[in-house]
Amino acid sequence: MKFLILAVLVFSVGYVHRRGRVRHTLARQLTDHSSFLAPLNTLLYLTSRVPNRPYLSPDDFPEMKPLQDHWEAIRGEAQALFEAGAIKRSDVYNDAGFNSFFKSGWKRFYLKWYGDDHPSASKLCPQTTALLAEIGSVKAAMFAVLPPGARLVRHRDPYAGSLRYHLGLSTPNDPGCFISVDGEPYAWRDGEAVVFDETYIHHAENTTDRDRLILFCDMERPLKYGWATALNRWFSRTVMGAASSPNDAGDRTGGVNRAFKYLYRLRLQGKALKKRSRNLYYTLKWSTLGGLFGLFLLD
């Protein structure tokens, strides 16, 4: 049984690694968070009802059209939040999902997160939250700001159970402010929507002198089979929901983020060790992974 599990893991990681034209190095892929979810993600890719490609047409998701129809009202609420300073970087200790982005200046305000509504959002953004509540396929949503000069490094999101929807609200409307998914760039535009698969390697950059403000949503990936949809919804509710991060003290903090403050301190120690001695850092890292792999085989 353990060799069957190992074979599934190896196949899945290889499948994820070879997906798309842009790839991490094999060493990076082996320790990337997408490898830990590779078996689940491969199942979701193989049962996907939409094509496995970097970008998808927003027209294929008609349930999202009310957001685009009311984009100016949504923009009004987002701009009021931004001007009040409510769209901000999180406390680095309580946002595991986007922790690494904050050092680049990326800012966010959560509207909902995988089953968790945020009371702060309902109070401050009643029109936007009401529109989102009518769209069952939207599992998570936020306002996100990419400031001038900010750059998000190449990465995959770890979970293939969703697709990413961006709606331009107040953007530079300039090719210098863009996202590149699997090597294909897209520049945000006011009132324009884009849908992409965030598990392809992507990066974003704003080389202009204006902030980029968008509505950012995770939509449930449509699947061919009811059992696959049920599995995806259970994982979304149970695991992704545990990564809920608050806007303020009145919002819930999920279990993953309650634990993350301790794990992040350990991560900081690892970064400090890497800065002092890269050789020692990688020796310890690969020795630990090799030891865990050996224990699995000997068990």
C-alpha cells in the first residue's frame, strides 16, 4: 500500500510540475506547497469541466456578470475603504495564505473566505457583499491593491479547487501593470474581468506610478462528477476555511492562522540560518526531508 501511495505521489507531483510552459526547477517543485496537494489537485484537473489552460473566458461564467454590471458601485465602496486606510497589509502572523506578499506592499480587505463571512465587510461594503452573496460559486473575495513599484514573485497557488476572477476597479489601465500566467501577460483595465487558473505559475508587477485596485475572487472549479464536487466542497469548507484571516478584531481567525503565528517564528529562524549559511540550511532541509521519506518507507 505504501508503494502505491508513493507511486501516486510521484505521478501527481510530476503531472503538476510539467503542467504549462513555465516551470519551477525540479528542486524548487519538490518542496513547493503545490507538491503537498498534488494528488488532490491532479484529481481535480482530471475531472475538471472547464479546459485546463491558463486563461478562461469570463463569458463562460455568466453568474459573475452582475459584478461587472455593477463594477462602478463596487469601485465606489472599494475606493472609500482605500481612502480610509482599511485596505491594508495584514499582521504577518495571521495571514498564512498571503503572508509572503506583504513584503512587496500588497494590501487586501477580505469580503468573504470559504464559508466565513466577515462582519466588517457587511458593515463597510453592503452593496458588494450583497452581490457576492447571490453568487454561490464565489468561495472567497477581497479587495486587493498592488502599489506602484510592487512585484509579486513567480509562484503557484497550492489548491486547484478554485479558479481566480479579477475585476478591474481603479487601475493604471497600462501594460506596465500586469499579471503573467504561464508566460502570458494580461494588463488590468477598469471595468474589465479576467479569469485564470492560479495553479499555473504566475507573477504580477506594477511598474506605473498609480495604485492598482481590483475585486479578487476565488470561484469554485466546475467538475464533471458529483462525488468530485462533494470532495472539493468538503476540502474548501474544512481546510481552506481554516485559513480565514480577519480585517479587524470583529472577524473570525481560522485555526490555520491561529497556528501560523508559531510556525512563522520557526520560518523566520530558518531564514536567518539561510542568511548565515546557505550550505548548512540546505543540508538540514534536505536531510530532514530525506529522513521523513526514509521513515515512510521503513514503516
